[in-house]
Amino acid sequence: MQEFEANSPNPFVRYRWLLDSYRLAIGRGWSDADFVALAHRLDEAVGRIAGQGFAVTPLTRQITLAAATSLGSDLLWVKDETGNVGGSHKARHLFGVLLHLAVEDDNEGELAIASCGNAALAAAVVAKAANRPIRVFIPSWADPLIVARLEELEARIEVSERRPDEQGDPTYLRLVEAVGRGATPFSVQATVTPTTHDGGRTIGWELAEQLAVARVSGTIHLFVQVGGGALAAAVWAGLNDGIREQWLGIRPILHTVQTDAAAPLNRAWRRLASWSEKQGLEPGESELIESAVSRAREEPGEFMWPWEEVSMSAASGILDDMTYDWIPVMEAMLRSGGRAQVVSEEMILRGNELAQSYTSSKVDYTGSAGVAALLDPTVSNLVGSNEHVVLLFTGRDRA
């Protein structure tokens, strides 16, 4: 167990020895002071652009919000990312990528990302702080407020329309094409930017430390909204690191949340459950988990493919037609005993209304999707009266 740097509010310094970029730097002969200086220099540059640098975000108990949901427990906790750089958790992922690029001495050339909102904004902020040009592929329906801010940050914006007979997210497909032409992927999708999980894990590290400080014991249910899946995968990995560091002695149960406008992870979850049942495997058995994960890796197309018709939703940030990081998220649910949940648009709207009414957070519809999950009457059967629930408020309402 290594002690975190308790006096540092910057998570990239506070937990630096857990970062892959830190280990890479030390392996290349950097000193600890070299890495700390890099993290501070880049964070200060981000602060000049965004008006703030990175800091540990709060975890608070929300008793009145719990009472307004279907929970039979008032042990509800919310980790609020809406005050983070760029107004969402996305900048954490991208700052982690930037640290990797700096350690690898990759400091020039165009960066590229595909996003409809918060990720694009976070990428543009971080890229400008590093003085790197960035090309942003966005859909035609992107939020005009986001687009205006991207223009202020001098991002090179490309609106991506679906081509005839094309399957999959056109913004993602244009990103892949740009990377093929030499652009550096700067994405929250680990399929094109594997290092994106590194910075995202800081949320899990903070959460592990905060739950330990709050003396939370017993069962913990973690509900995470899922679009591309990087958030859930990274937070889960960070929590596991926290357990290894002995900050947290309890492994939470991971539940994922998608809207019925696009639910490819839930479909994959149901198909994998059906496959497991046909094999005669019982839920909860270690043999089922290992067999199911192996099957998913060997035949991914049997379970995950683009959602055929993505509908509109207020929770636009989780409308990915593919859950790109679905295998580690699926494995986490299997190993922890969680479930893939789908919520209706009515629940998305009501959940946000409750989140804004009963907390001090100005969270957007995507960011409060976890509250929508708690409106499902079956959640009272899932969560016991003495069990804890943790939600992530992941994006700020910009209206």
C-alpha cells in the first residue's frame, strides 16, 4: 500500500503512482519530480483556458433524493463531476491521454475526436492547453452552445452525415479515417485511444478513498450511465485499484444504465445470458463468468453491433450506437453480480427533474441518468434497505 499525496488537490498528482503514464515515465528514466512538474504545468495551462484546473470532486449523501425514487434505502451517494474541467468527467480521460503523449514526446501534429458534446468540448480545452490543433467530428444535431464554444477554442469542426448504406456512427467512422491519414486519436473510446482509461480511473480512485473516509461498509451498488462504455470501464478499474491499495475493502456491484433510444449493451447482455443458459451454466458460477467472457472475446459480433435506429433522447451523451468498451464492462457486471438496465425517456426526464430539485447540482439529462434508473420499481428488489447506492453526475446542464 502506498500513501496518496494527501495535500494535492490535483488527482493526477495525488494518485500519480497508479497512472500508466507515470510508470512509463519512470521506466524512461524520469524522476518523480519530473512527472509532477509536467502534470502541474499542463494543469496550469488547462486552468488558463477553462478557468480552473483539475481537482478531486465531491461525494455527498443525498437522503431527500433517495426518498423521491424507488429505493428502499436512504443510503444514496452522488459523486458530482459537473464542476470539473469542461463541466464533465470527459476532460479527465483526455488529460490522461495528454500525459501519455507528453511522456512519449509526441507533442506535435493534429489531434482528432468524434463526439456530440462534452467529450468534444473537453478535448478542445485540453488540446488548446497543450497548443495542439484538434479536428472534431460532430453530428448535425450537436448542441449549438457546444459548437459555439468549440469555435471559440479554435477547434476544426467537421459535421459528419451518414453515407448511403453506411452502418455505425458516422462521426466515429470519420475519426477512424482521420487516424488512418495520420491524425493522433484523442478520444474517450478505448478502441482508438487505449490510454483513455488511465485518466478516467482517477474517478474510481477518488471514489474508493471517499467511501473509505465516509466509513461506508456493506453492499455498494454503483449505477453508471453508458454510451461508449469508457466511463464504466475506467471507474471499475479504478475501484479495483483502490481495493488493492487497501483504501476500500468492498467491491461494489456494477449496474449499467442506457436509454431505450439506444441500448446495444443491454442487447449484448441479454444475448450473452441466453448463450450461457444454452450451455447449461448457472448464474453466479465462476465457470459461467469465464466461459461468457471468453465467448464475448472470441465472437464479439455475436453480441455487439451498431444499434439499427438510434432515436432522439434528452440524454444525448449516451446515444452511442455501439458500446465500444463493452467487454470489460460486461465482465465487471458478471463478476460483481450487476445488471444492464434500460430506462425510458419519461424516466430520463423525471430523473433529471428530481436531480435538480433535490440536489444543488445543475446536472444535465445524461449526467443524471443514474437517477432515472432508480425510478424503476424493480430497483427496490435489487437494493436492500441497508445497502448503499452510488451515482455519478457526469455532465453540467448548459441551458
